[in-house]
Amino acid sequence: MSDERKTDLTGDLGLDAFFSAARDDTPMPSGDFMARIEADALAALPAKSQQAPVSIPLWRQVLVAIGGVPGAAGLAAACVAGIWIGVAPPQSLSEIWSQSAGLEAYEVDPLSGFDLAMLEG
Amino acid sequence: MPYDAMNEHDDEELLLAFAGGNAAAARALTGRLGPRVFAHAMRMLGDRAEAEDVAQDALLKLWRIAPGWRVGEAKVTTWLYRVTANLCIDRIRKRRGGPNIDDVPELADESPSAVDQMQQKSRAEALQNALNALPDRQRQAVILRHIEGLTNPEIGQIMDIGPRAVESLTARGKRALEALLTGRKAELGYEDDE
């Protein structure tokens, strides 16, 4: 076998033929095995409800919509941070807010809506 | 409920129904996951009896954790592949030394179509024997990537490593497979396909 031929045979294409053969030759389980694992599954079936329908519960749909457990954790953290900033705003934030009074010079009143609501009681 | 009626539900939905005591979901999950877990164990171990034991064990673990399954955290199949592979690796490390690359059967002198089938079969067997000779982690990565067809990030989750480490493992595994198989390609009819 020439070096060139050997290089060709050991290329990706060569292995692909083997992988393809392996995919076509998927090991199939025996009927006995399938019966055994089905019996296991039925024996392990929780007995707390007789026939739980296969449906997606609302809480799960919401959880999935917000990105699963990590999404829920992020949302909870954001809520806690929001409440905390509202109850005890950091000093630096107050300083920035007080400087915003200068905005009036530009005829911008960031509190106008809030003031109006307070006046209406 | 017939199996077909469950096709619209993904594995996680069926597992939640299983946790709620739904027998049809148990049957559907068994039919869906059993062959897949068995095939993976078979490819990892190269031994039917051991693969059946491991697959049964992995599924039993799944049934046990079903009531506490944390939704959206991992795919059911990812969890199963991980458990199955770990059980396989435990067995491989206990036994050490399985079938050899030289155990590939000789081709029979049959009609062309039968020969083609034999060649396909022999290739699969030769690959399995070569896989058996690989280090555990390389074998696992190559099987998941090139036979099961999973993506590198999925394999990374199963093996608890990064995608680049997966690439490295599969590359090394493939190089080793090439080295093991090169000497056998001609007799397996590989050259006829060129």
C-alpha cells in the first residue's frame, strides 16, 4: 500500500463508513428485556394518584416560559433587589436623584407625573 | 392509552405523568427510552447481558428520581446517558480486558448482496472491537458524537466537561480508531466503496 493510499484510508471519510455501519447496526434489545423493564416501571409507579393525565400543568408552562429554574431564580433575585432598593435606596442613588433637580433648567420635570398623582390625592 | 397517543408528549412531560402514577406514561417511557439506553450500554460495553443489566439499572434509577425531577434543569435523555455511561465505566474498570480487535469474524463466501450485508455487519463489529480498546472517556465521547449523533454541548453536559474538551476527546478517539482499523479495512471490503 502506497503512502498516499494509506493516508486516504485513514481519513475522516474512512471512519465515517464504520460509523455509518454502526448506526445501521443499532443493537436491539430482546423482548424479554423490554418486558422486564416495563414490569420494573409499573412496579415503581407512584401510587398516590390513580390516573394522572398527561398534561402540562400551568405552573410548569409559566416556569418554562420564563426560562426554567434558572429563569425563576433570576426573576426572584430581581424582585428582591427591586424591593431592597425601594425600601433602602443606596446613598449614591439619592445623590444622583438630587442632582436631577438641575433638569428643571431644561424644562424637564421627572417628577411631574408623580406630583400630579399626589395632588389628586 | 396506546403508545401513539403519547407521541405528542416529550420525555419530561411523560416523566411528570409517571410521577403522578400514570401507567400509560410508564409504558410509553419504557418503549421510548429502553432501546436507546440499551443501545448506548451495548456500544459502551460490547456485551449484551451486561448492557441489559446496566440499562435496567439506569432506568430503575430514573423511576426512583421521577417524583423529585426538577423541571427544565436537564433533558431526561441527557440524565440517562450520564447515568448509563457512569454505570458502564464502573463495569469496564472492574473487568478490564474485553474482546480484541482480532476477534472480527471472517467474511463468508456468499452472494454479492449478502456479502454487502456481511461487510456492513463486519464493519460495525470491527468498530465495536476497536471502540472496546479505547480509554473509557474517549470511547464515550466518540459513541455519543459519531454514533448517537449528539452535539458537543450535549455531550459536554453528559460528561461534565466543556465543548472543547469534548472535541479533544473525540479527536483523540478517532485517531486511535483509525490506527486500530487501518490494518483491517481491506479485508472488510472498504476498498470496494472507493
